[in-house]
Amino acid sequence: MKNISGKKKKIFWLAPIILLVIAIIGDPVIGYYTLLRLVVCSSALYFAYNFYKKNNQSNIWIFSFIAVLYNPILPFYLYEKDLWRIVNIFTIYFIYKNRKLN
């Protein structure tokens, strides 16, 4: 991956957080969740790849798990909105906490 400027890197942590917050506080339409999965999965893969380059094993596992959980190709269903809200909060936490390490 080529060197990405600081402002462009913000999209990898800011976009998923915004979409996750909307999913937590609102009741978006079904198509929104497909977009959410695509953005969060892509960002998690970006984070995992960067942690792989830094040999940060624990964060590689965390973000790989997030990528699998939110993948849009084979969706993982929890069937409870409240459970998804909790998962979304933890996902926001891990993305925000690691935004500067990437």
C-alpha cells in the first residue's frame, strides 16, 4: 500500500465510527446495514494489515475478528438489535482507541 497522507487516513477510522453511531442511535433501513458492513469490514482489514506490518499480534486478531463479523459477503446475524448495539459500541471503542497507532 502506498503512503497515504494523514487527512486521507482519517477516513479509515472516522467513516466507520460515524456509520456505527448512526446505527446505534437510529433505525436505518436494511440497505444501510450493507453499506455499514462494507465500510467497517474494509476499515478493519486496513487496520489489520497495518498492524501486521508492525507485527502487533493482538490488534491483528481484534481487527481480523471485526472484519469477519462485519463482512458483507457472508453476513453474520445476531438477530437482536440490542446485541448489535453493544457490538457496535465495542467496535467504535477499538477503532477509536487504535486510530493513532495506524
